[in-house]
Amino acid sequence: MNNIPEDIMDIQSRYCQEVPSVRGAHRFIEDLIRFLFPIKDNKKPGLKETRIKYTQLEIQLEELLKPIKDNLKRSPEALSEQFFSSLHPVFIDLLEEAESYLQNDPAAYNVEEILLCYPGFYAVTVYRLSHILYLMEIPILPRVISEYAHSKTGIDIHPGATIGKKFFIDHGTGIVIGETTNIGNNVKIYQGVTLGALHVDKGMSHTKRHPTIEDNVIIYAGSTILGGDTVIGHDSVIGGNVWLTASVDPGTIVFHRPQIEYRNGKKPSAGKKA
């Protein structure tokens, strides 16, 4: 009963190559976010404590990279130093992003609420941090981190996507943003939006498969935009439940017009349910 067939163990061994610790990666990203936004710990750390945490985070990242050091272009220590030297401008962008959430959402009353409660902001934060690792050509770890945010928020942003400043996600559940998506500045998207590939083909791994969304575009809930050649021009508005596989000129409003029927033959008056 307790004998494990040898062929199962052989097969398992093929997929047990050295990889970063998943639990360690989750702990690292949470510790890093708490370092950037100490309000999550409900306290303001002193200078000495901040320096200690910074050093600990550097060591955490080095330890995550050591199992895959043979697949890295530089040493874990050098890459950890590179990551943290790239952190400051991303942190400033995130603060501006939090302010933009406050300006865009009438239900938000202060930045602290954004930092503590908004899954969209959390998902974008994790994306921006994992994107640094992706640009450094670190394998596996960026995806482990981004999938952690996906599991917590229902928002799936590939770390390879290119996303501009002040990216606003409202509600967010069910959003999918593919690896080669290009998103400009001041873009707003709502729940259930998919920015995906027109079709799945492994041979397209190194080609642009996902759409380009230019500056100041709004994409409402449930819309699907597909294809690497699809460009949504700046200042356009894509209404809810729209399906697009072709480009849209700047300043265009695109909407889906459903047909609604009432069984009793009467249209309800304003403010009343059908």
C-alpha cells in the first residue's frame, strides 16, 4: 500500500529543478510592500529600523535568487543591488498612482484608504515590482510574485506587460493583461476587462500578441480587446461588454448596444425595477 512506483518518482524528479522558494517569494513581496508603505503595519519606523529592514530585504532577494544562479546573467548579490537601486523611481510612481486613485474614485476619501483597501492598487504595486525583475531577465520569480497578487485580487497582470503612469483599476476582479500588452499613461479599466491574444500559438512566444492601449483611454467592465496589431487610440472610451479585434482611432467612443425585452410588455418607469 505504501510503496511508491519508481516511474512516478522518476517523473517527479524531472520537475524538481532548483527554483525560488514560493513561500519565500510571497513573504518577500509582502515585506517589501510593508517597507514601502509602513501604514500597513500601523506605525512609522525610525531610521535605524528602516535601514535594518532594507538590509533584510536585500538578503531575502539574494536567497531567492541563489537556487537559480546558474540561469542568471549576474550574481544574486549584484542583481539584488540592481533591483533596489531601481526601486526609488517606481516608489515615486506608485505614490502618484495612489493620488490618482483618490482623484478618480468618489468613494475614496484619503490615500491611506487606497493603500490599505484597494485591490487594484495592490495588484498594480505588485506588477510594478515584479516588472523590475522581469526587465532584469530573472526567470520564474517575477511570475511567482505576479501570480500571488492574482490569487489575492483576481487581477491577472503579466510582469512583462508595459504599463504607463497613473494606471487606474476600479474593482478589478477578472481583469487579464497579457505579457506583450502596452498601456499608456492615465488609463482606466474596470472589472472583467481582457487585454489578450487573438489566438494561442506557442510559435508566437517572442512576438507582440496583445493590444496597445494609448494614453487617457477608459475601458469599461466586461470588454475584451485582442491582438498584437490592435491599437486603441488615445482619449478613446470603450463601453461595457465590447469585443474588439481591430484598431480604434483616437477620440473614438465604442459601445455595445444590447436589446432589452420586458416580459410584461411594459417598460418600467425611471427608478423602478423591471
